Amino acid sequence: MTLESEPVHQSSTTTCPLDCPDACKLVVTVQDNRVVKIDGAKDDPYTDGYICGKVRKYANHVYSDLRLRTPLRRNGPKGHGQFTPISWDEAFSEIVDRIKQDRSRFGAESILPLCYGGSNGKLTQDALDARFFYRLGASRLARTVCAAPSGAAYDALYGKMPGVSCLDYDDSNLIVIWGNNPHASGIHQVPHIQNAQRRGAKLVVVDPKETQLASTADLHLPIFPGSDLVVALAMIRWLNQAGFVDGEFIQQHTNGFEQLLGRADEWTVSRAASVARVPESSLEEFFQWYGESDPAVIRCGWGPERNRNGGSATAAILAIPAVANKFKRSGGFTMSNSAAWRLNQHSVINATPPPTRRINMNLIGETLLHADNPPISTLFVYNCNPVATLPEQNKVLSGLQREDLFTVVFDQVLTDTAVYADIVLPATTFLEHHDLRSGYGNTRLGTISPAIDPIGQSKSNNEVFAELLDRLELSQPGDVTRDNELLEALLGPQAHQQIQQSAELMPDIGCRPIQMEDVFPATPSGKIELFPESLQRESRAGLYRYIDDQPNGTQYPLALISPATRQLVNSSLGYLIEKQAVVTMHASDAAKRNICDGQSVRIFNASGEVIVDAHVTESIAPGVVSLPKGIWMRHSKNHRTSNALSPDTLSDIGAGACFNDARVEISLTSENQNQ
């Protein structure tokens, strides 16, 4: 009798690069070159042995029948998803020939890279890709769809001083979660918040929608989208008048306090409550708790930046802990800890940005349709899915349908954008290539190593852009192109040797820095700049000046928000969701329109329409409706998403996207009206 041998399982550690603060340390188990399990490492205090369901089930994406396995050439109308498999050599040749043609006819500025890279590390975004487009002399992209307003504010006020680790939330006496939903992104905050609650800490959640965390909060403030600025300014005014300002701290560690107070002075609690559409007593209770609680921490998310007041709103929120001097262990604020590592990405790029035009990615639809001198003739899309993630979706789609536009999409699956491509290139996942990732919550810097061979003929970013550099004769003697060499160029010899041995590094500040004790403002003055002149100059209204809502309240009276969900990482993994999306609306708004739960409705404004079923509830603020962020076109009845309703207007600071400034109306569709 022959005994069958037991299957051999091999486990290795890696780092999750998906767009989330946590940058979890993962344990990947492989059998016969196939991933059979992904779990959290138990030896990392931040990951603590557990991970989100998205990553736990990530093998479903790796082995999906919809994974791209070979390069493709379009053989039908744009948008119909009709392609013929081709070789890599054919794909490279066609791309290079078209780039040469466009460069000769229009100049290299007719070529535009379109990327974001939120789920990429230091070796797969702004590495050989940037080297290629810089040396080519292509148009440059302003990657401002997310974090641009908040990043500008954070840098100007604090020089991106690292914030409070969620590991220290356990000992906070007041936790404020402002425009952030950790159950959807950053789940490792949740148990520490719950630990603090069990110890008696108060929890305040500021969010138009009742999130899972908000349902357990001591106070939920469902403020109207775009009103974060006035609530923060009213809080600063109240703290000053109630005697909670630390004058000695202000004098020693800040600049611009009086100018900040001057802008906050007009925002009484009553006026702010009116704009925010919440009870005045609720704001006063919140302000009182914050003033009296010690330690108190504010977790500022990216929700407050997604409107016309986004930069000033984030700046005002981040100013609050300085006004009341809440800096100590378990107190202060959390925004992003990405600055715990200030790596020299230029050493990897090894090229100088060209003096070419800079195109805001929020205006891609407008740019593709109307830019000239020169027009965009070649579009190279990678590390993003613009049809699912950028505003004015109908403009974007119209631009992609141009017959004279040559579009390359380099992705892991056939996305909503890829169906409009002329050439599609198959990309590796993070389980199939090398990378380096630091979190913007977790301060750990971890390597990413292949756990399996590439699926099909898929290639990594560096493989593709190294080949394009060679074929267009843009490579230079001494160029570093291998992953390990790029890693050494980025880290330096000593850190490179350390990370080769341990697969991870911790910054000098450790994983739990105390603000104003272990870490300090990296501003030119070394102080907290409460009224940065750079932001005052940039803001079209002036720093901390509230820009009122657009005067379309009668025609489109509902504010549309598009928050993140547990199932998606931006739009990544969206194709795995089978259920249709629904629009969440308050019962009072539904009653005014004779809409019942489950009925088919049309959400519309001047930019477009989305047809889905209604979910009628009390768990969202009146006057606000919600569609999930990142859904794909298949998830609505008319193949459009919330971005078809989002304006391509820009925020006051940072030129960011204003998704939450979408104003809409909702009505029953004809199928309901005819019943």
C-alpha cells in the first residue's frame, strides 16, 4: 500500500499595501504555489493577529476568472470590452510606436500618465514609472483625488508631525472620530476605542451617517456635509471663551493664534448649529466634554476634506488640540503617520520632473474633452480605475470614447476603465511582486515579497516601465532597475541591510510617539502654525473662511455622500460584489417623495443620473443621501455610480475633489409610478 504524503504548506510574512492606515503584517500560507490562507501576524502589536475580511479573502481576487492573464488589443467599439489576446512584444511595440508618433506630431505633453497608487508601495508608485514619464517629458499629473486638501493643511500647520497611535486610544478619556469610519478602513482602531469605552471614556462621532461606531457613541453629531469648518471654528471660539485655552502653550509653541481667533469669532454655537443642522445643545455638550476631558484625542479622517471647504476644515480641526493643549500620552490628534518615514523617493526615480503642464486628475473628463495645445493623445492608466473613482463620470466616459485617443490600461482585472482601452496589460498583485510599504497609521515599514509566481503572463510595474525605458531609449548608464537595488537606493546601505534581515523596520520615534514630547512640528519655525500664510494665499476665500453651499437648494435639495464600505478598497475588489447598490435616505425625505423602502428610484442632477433601489432608514441625517464609494457600473440599473453626480469643482485648498458637494434630487422611476 502506498501512503500519500501530506500536503506541504509554506508560510511567509509580508505587508499589506492596500489603501488603509494599518499596513498589516500578514502571514501567507501557500500550497503547491497557490495561496490557501492569509491571516494577520501575531508578533506585530498593531496587527495583533487579525485582519479585515477584504484581505483575508484576497485569494478570491488573485485567482478570479476575471484576472487578466495576457496582454489584450481592442477589436471592437470602445467600451464594449471586446479584445484579442496578443503577446507582450506586440503590446510593447504598439505602445512605443504610438508614443513615438504622438511625440513627433504633438510633442510629449500629449501623453498623460493617469495613476494614484493608494494601494501601492514605494517601489510600485513613483519609481520606474515616474522615471519613464519624467524622461519622456509627458504632462504631469496632480494626484489630488484624495488627501490633497488635508495633506496641505496638515503640512502647513504641523509639518506632518506624526500623530497619536491607536494603541494609545485605550487610555484616552474622550475619543472624537471626525469624518472617519474605522470599521470600513483601519479596523485596528476599533478594539482600542472599545477598550477605552469599557474603561469609561466618552466617544463622539462626527459623521452625517450613523456608522457602526456612531451607534455605540455617547454623542453622534450628524452634521450636514461641508459644515465641518464652521463646527470646528465654533469649537475654537467656545474653548477660548470658556477658559480652556492654554496661554503658556500658545505663547511658547504656536504662531497665528490671534488670527485664528479672528476667523473663529463670527461662528457662535448657534450659528454653527444652524449651518450644520444639529441641535445647539449637542454642540455645546461636545465642546464641554472636550474642554474638560484629559487626555482627549481627535481622529480626523478624510471625510471633512471632500467639499469646497475641505482644506480650511481640516486645518481648523487639527488646530483644536493645540488651542486646548491636549498633547500628552493618549491625547492630541491622529491624521496620518506617513511622515514617520521621510524616505528619499528621488533616489529611486533618478529623474527630474519636466517643466510640462500639470493636469489635475479631478478634471480628467474636462481635460480629455477640451484640452488642446496639445490635446491628450495617449493616456496611460495604471494604479487606478478612473471611471469608478473620479468625478463627473459622464465626462470621463465621453473622453475615453474619443476615437483619436490611444488608451493603455495596466491592471489586474478588466475594470470599468479597461473596457475603453486600446491595449490592456495584465498586472501582478502584491502577492506576486516585491515592494516596500509604510502605513499612515501603523508606523511599521515592511517589505512585500512574492508568495507565489505571477498569474498568467502578468508583470510588475517595474518590469513594464523598465522595458518601456529601454525601448524608447530613455535608459541611462548606471540606472538602477532591479527591485533589491531600488530598495537599497531608497533606504541606504545600513537600513537596507537591516530590512533584508528582519523584513521590517521601526522609525526612531517608535510605534507610540507622544506629540510635543517625542515628535514636534516639522514646520520652518518649529512651531505649530495656526494661521499659515501659505494657506491664506492659496484659499480662494481666505483661510478659515466658510464658502456657502451652491445656490441650487430648490432644484437639488439633497446632499449626496459616498462613504467607504467594508467590502472595497476605493474601487478595488468591486467586481467581486454581486449585490446591487442602494441609496440610503432618511425616512422623512422618502415620505416627502412618496418613496418606500426597496422601490426603484432615480437620483439625478444636471451632471447625470443613477438608478438604484432605495433603502429608507433613520440612520442618516435628513437632507443627506448616500451611495457607496467605489462601486462599479454593474452595481446600478443604468450602469452609473455616484461619481456621475459628483461635480469636478475643486476644494478651497489643495485643489481636491468635492464629492460631498454633489446636490441631487430623487424620484420614483417609471416602473414604480406605473404600478
